[in-house]
Amino acid sequence: MQQIQDPTGRTLFFDRVVARVSNVVFQVYTVAGQRRHKFQRQTVLKGTDAVIFTWDSLIDQWQENIWSLKELLKFYGDRLQPPSEFEPPEVPIVLLANKRDLDEIIEISKIRQVLDTAKLNHCLVYETIAIQGVNVKRAFVYASRQAVLNHYKKLSGKPMEGF
């Protein structure tokens, strides 16, 4: 088992789930978005086929969300952006606007403005209440589907329609 360490030598932890559907094996990692978990994210995100970005909807978390999204864009560059209007990005991304059941949350239109500015206007946004599972499965199904379609597209060497 590989250990992930930060520069101070501390081993950092994250959640990992392995699931198999037919001949496809999914490895799902979750890493906290706080700045102190940067080294975990850098390691876990290497070779990722899809990203589910959880946006904390509380207004007071706005700057942290922006920081995390900018960091993600640094890691991936234009691989999160479609090469053209009708093609999928190399790495599909879905955004979970979480904690939608709480008071003092940001409007989805404001999150959408940030995504548009980041050239991620294709990104689906699911309003979620993660502790209740609301819309979480839908996001995973979409991200998984897109990752599998991208994989088969690479294998075939042909463009795939209907993304």
C-alpha cells in the first residue's frame, strides 16, 4: 500500500472505495478540500478519469471553494474543458452544490457564474444534501458514464457521438 506524506513527513489519509460493474472497476477517492490537504489531492488526482467537485454552499465558504477550484484547474489545465462545443472534456467534471438544506447558502446562479468564468460552462451542477444522499448517486452515475465513454473513445480511436 502506498503512503501519502506531506513535506513534514506526516502520513495523510483519504477515503477509498473500489466497486466493480461488469468488467469496469471503479476506484473512488475522497479528499478534503481544505488547503492543508493539497498534497493528498495532488497524489490522488494523478490519472483520474473523472472529477466530482463538492462545493460547500455556505456563504462563508465562498473563498475556500474558489481557492479549491483554482487549484483543481492548475492540476488539470484545459483537460477539464471540452476541446470543442460538442465534444466531452478529457476529464469529465460534475459539481455537487452541497448543504442545500441549510440557511445562508450561495445561489446556484453565482456558482454557475464561477464555472462559466473558468470555462466550465458544460459542468453539470447537482444540488445535494450529502448526509442524506440527495443527488449524490446521480452525480456518480453521470461521472462514471462519461469516464467509461471517454475510455472506449480512446480505445476505438474514433470520435463518439451522443455524449
